[in-house]
Amino acid sequence: AVDISKLRDLSGFVTLDTGYKNTGCTKSAITFLDGEKGILKYRGYGIEELAEKSSFIEVAYLLIYGSLPTADQLKDFQFQISRHTLVHEDMKKFFDGFPSKSHPMGQLCSLVCSLSAFYPESLSPHPTKEEQNLTIIKLLAKMPTIVSWIYKKSLGHPIVYPQNKLDYVSNYLNMTFGQRTEEVEIDPVVVSAMNTLLILHADHEQNCSTSTVRIVGSSECNLYASISAGISALWGPLHGGANQAVIEMLEKIKNDGGDTEKWIAKAKDKNDPFRLMGFGHRVYKNFDPRAKIIKKACDDILDKLGIDDPVLDIAKKLEEVALSDPYFVERKLYPNVDFYSGIIYRALGFPTDMFTVLFALGRLPGWIAQWKEMRENKEPIGRPRQIYIGETDRAFVGIGDR
Ligand code: ACO
């Protein structure tokens, strides 16, 4: 790789790489990804081992601060988070303004950006280490509360306040599936599944939403606004929104009689905009290691919860056919993380339009870590160049003569 960013005598020369397929934008020590070999590591630890042996909050600490926490560091981290789980009561008024069926991702990006209005210590373009850390803790603490409120709003149910004696994931599940008057018993199978899903989504180097967080933050914009921009980028169906699109597609195929061959033919037809959602990845060209773990978790959870989901059969059929079809083989299109995550979220009882919000909840520590690294490395403002192909030198024509 050649670092041309330090060269000052290249005026007139621009590298054109739409979609940044081969353009690096930073040096990062957070996540290692080898797309050919299907390797994903956070701070040097394999994703398989982290998913099996650690909790989401440990992984969050690892990504943000660089190493796995000691028992004392973890206790302190959890304590700090638990002190900030409440969200300013005035923010509840926003919910009165949203239509009850508005998409949760639209609500989430507005609410996260609004945190900057309530917690203005985040606004300094050059926060002290303490101010920056406080914002990080607040964001980690308040995001599950906000996400659970969004869900309660969609049901028209009263919100459930955080219970700080619970661990991060159980607290979130209690605020989501619990009721105001009683604490529900959270099934450890569900807590473990949620931990796995959140860990697998926690970071993925310079993807669309993460690059957005870094580029917005590079203008010295505050962390809440930068993360809110990342949430917007995640929403699209070619990125995080794919997990919702996958289930919608599987439902459609099921309701259409379950003819997977017909839908695969549609995906291959270049005159048809339909794509097989949950297939393909910009970087993974052999397999997505997260999909491998999720596929197994999916089988385990459906089995443990005793759920027989017909869309899973459609998913398995699609995977089988697609993986032996030359169109998909030649283009190296394999199931990605979103292909199976939706089936698990569904089994856990989440409605489809909450799936991408859950992705955001998992990706939060990665976005924070990437924003923090970018600021600590004093990276310059992100400002891509272009090649202008429009008109030049046009004479102005008055409105009466056009
Ligand atoms: N179904 C059918 N054909 C596909 C698919 C698909 N899911 N994905 C790619 N292709 C085809 C393209 O039509 C193209 O074919 P061509 O060479 O004949 O023109 C070729 O494969 C390469 O595709 P690109 O779009 O150039 O690949 P790119 O790296 O730009 O896109 C992406 C990657 C966006 C993930 C794409 O594979 C896609 O749209 N997948 C479906 C959406 C999805 O699952 N997104 C989630 C990604 S993972 C995540 O964000 C967590």
C-alpha cells in the first residue's frame, strides 16, 4: 500500500475509486479482517473465541480501550455504565411526536443525536479525556434504554426503567420484554443468544456506517452526532437494513409458494433489480465467519426454544441452491451475517423493523472505538476529491430566454 496523503505535489492527480473498493482511509489497530481466508479479529482476538467465551460488555471494553478488562476494570466499567442508564425525562416527549408506526431507525438516529442537547459536555471540539470518557459511558448506558423505549412505543406500552442490578444485556431484555409492574425472568438462553449476536456485530473495520462515523467525527463534530450519522448509514438495505430485508424476502418467498428456484432466477436476472438479501459481501469472498457462528447459534436457539420456523427451511433451501449455482459461485456470493441474524431476532420475539436497531446496539462499541482512535490519531478532516464531468463555461441565459 502506498500512502499518498503526505504528498503535497500531486495537484491535478486524483485517484478515482467509487465505493472505495481499494482505497484505505486510515491505519487502524482495532479490527483485523481477511476476506479471502474469512478471518475476523477484534484487537487480535478471534471472533469465534470472543463469541464463545466473553460477554458483550467485555468486548465493548476491549474494542474501546484496547485490551480485555481485568475483573476490577470490568466491575468498574459496569458500575459507571449503570450510573448513567436513565435518559433525561424530557426526551420522553419526543415519543409523543413520532407516529406510532414510524420506523425505529428514524427514531433512533434522532434520539441519539438529541442526547447532545441534554448532555452538552459532549459538545467541546477538544474534550478532555474525562469529558470524552463520560460521553462514551453515557452513550453505552443510554442506548439500550432508548432502544427499549422505541420498542415499547411501537406496542403502545408504558416504558420500563433500567434495573441497575442486572447485567447490560439482561437489563436491556428486561426493559424490552418486562413490564413496569413486575420484573420478568429472563431466560439465560436468550441472554446468551443476545450476547453472541451483539458481539458478532460489535465492529467490522471501515464499513459504510463506521466510515461515516469517522468522517463526520473528523470535522470535530461531537460523538452523539457522529454516531447518529452512523445509524443513518446503517439503515440502508445494502448495509444493516439487510437483516430486516432478509426476513421480508423469506416471508415473501414462503407466501409465494416457497419456490426458491424462481427467486434465485430473479436474483440472477440483470433486468430485475431484485437481489438475494443476505448474500454477498464487499470484503468476504469465501465465507463470512460471523455467518458461520450465527448459523450454528440459530439452530441451537430454535432447538432450545422449541421453535419450528418455516422461514428457516426456505433460508436453508436458498443457501443450498445458491451455493451450488455458478452465478453465485463465480461471484463469490455467500450468506453474510444478516442472513441468519433475523431468524434469531424473530425467535427471540422482536418485530422485523427492530432488527436493524439491534444491529446498531451491537455496533455501538465499534463506532465509539473507531471515533476515539480517529480523534486520538489526530486524523485530518475527511474530504474526498472528485473528477468533474459537468458543463464548463456556460453563458448565463435570462429566465425569459430559456
Ligand atoms: N444477489 C444477486 N446478485 C448479487 C448479489 C445478491 N445479493 N450481491 C452481488 N451480486 C452480483 C452483482 O449483481 C454483481 O454482478 P455482475 O458482476 O454480474 O454485475 C456482482 O455480484 C458483484 O456485486 P457488487 O454489487 O459489485 O458487489 P459489492 O461489493 O459492491 O456489494 C453488497 C456488496 C452490497 C453486500 C452486495 O453483495 C449486496 O447488495 N448484497 C445484498 C444486500 C446485503 O445482504 N447486504 C448486507 C451486507 S453485510 C452488512 O452490511 C452487515
